[in-house]
Amino acid sequence: MTIRQRSLLPPALSLTFADFGRIGIGLLLAAAMVKTPNQHLTIPPLENGDRLNRYEFERRYNAMPNLKKAELIEGIVYMPAALRFKSHGQPHGRIMSWLGIYEAMTPGVAVGDNPTVRLDLDNEPQPDAVLLITPEAGGQARLSDDDYIEGAPELIVEIAASSTAIDLHAKKQAYRRNGVKEYIVWQVLDQKLSWFYLEEGEYLDLPADSDGILRSRVFPGLCLAVTELLNGNMQQVLAVLQEGVQSDVHAAFVESLATE
């Protein structure tokens, strides 16, 4: 007697080898249609007011290649609005001209325009300008392998709209605590410039001399005619600076940097 094999499935669900082949091909096609998520979409975007550490801030910042400026100050993300010309762009350009000439006349120092500065785990600002002594000349900051400033530059400059800006509060606190030796804030709308120097862990106002000139205690020869700067008289501002970089104290400073 012949015994027939019977399917364990009901007749309506019986499958042949051809059926299994068609199912396999279908699954492969379905898998191919599923797109791999874009890596950038998996990283949350930076938002004003986010509370992050420096590593997460950089991860999100790097995933937004079209973002021009964002800062981490005391663990909070700040993303500035578009910058106006007279209240920021022009004053910024004038400060860069002043610092650029000093750099040209002072081997061993370097000026930077809007560089990212890794201060600590809660602070990664992007100052309007920095002036630093190069690591080779004995400066306190260094450049990382990926070309960022790490540590505190000797001098930072910020262009602020007014005295209510973050530059005179949270940023000032972060710069003081991390050892930025001199800090300049130009309060454009208030027609005022403040120059602070670090002494025993506190920022003090740098006093002007009898001619109304502010003279750096860290960078000999770096002199600023504040009234002329506020009045837009750059010719006189640069003339005063020229006198500073031709002085004996500046020559001695340059010599000291060369021997480091």
C-alpha cells in the first residue's frame, strides 16, 4: 500500500518551493527600498538656549555646516542674530586693523578674527578678536591638532551692542575664570569702551594715562586712543599705535619673545 505525504498546512496555505523563492525576492526588494537615515538628521540641531557640554555642542555644530556662528557660554548655547554694519561690522573692522598692525610689528604674537576658543567643558566662545602670544614664544594658549585654540588667549575683544549684552556678564565671568589676561568690550551704542586686566583672579579697569591713552600690561606698545576710536578717527588711532610699537618697551618685548 502506498502512503502519500500530506501537507501539514491547510490546502489554502500550502506553499511550493517556487512560492518561497518569490517571497525571498520580495523581502529583498522591500529591504532595498528602506533608506538609511541621513547621519545629520539623527543629530539634534543647535538651538538658542540649549544646555550642553562642549563635546555635544561641537557634535551638533559640526553637523550644521551652514551655521556661521554659535557659542557655548557657561553651558548655554547662544546663536547671534544677523550683524548690522555700523553697530558691529564697522567697529569690528577697526579693531582688526588696530590689532593687525600690532601683529605685523610684533613677531611672536598672532591675531585672530572670530576664532573658536575651547576654554573649558562649559565654554566654547567665538570672540570677535583675539591676540595671543604664540605657543613657540611662550604663550598660555595652544593650537589643537584640528586647529582650534585651546586655553585662554592673552587678550580677547568683543563688540557689544550695549552694557546689557552677554559680553559684560556671562562671557566676562568665563574669561576671568579661565585666565584671559586682558579683555576689551566696545559698547557701541553706549559710546563706551572698557578694558579690563586680570589681577589676583579679578578683572580691574585699566586706567588711562594723562593723555587719555590705554596701554596694555601684557602687550607692551599696544596703545589705544579711546576717544579717537569712538569718534571714528582711525588715522589718529593708528598714529598712537605707531608710537607704541616704536618704543623701547616694545623692542624689549619683541626681544623677550625671541628668546623663549
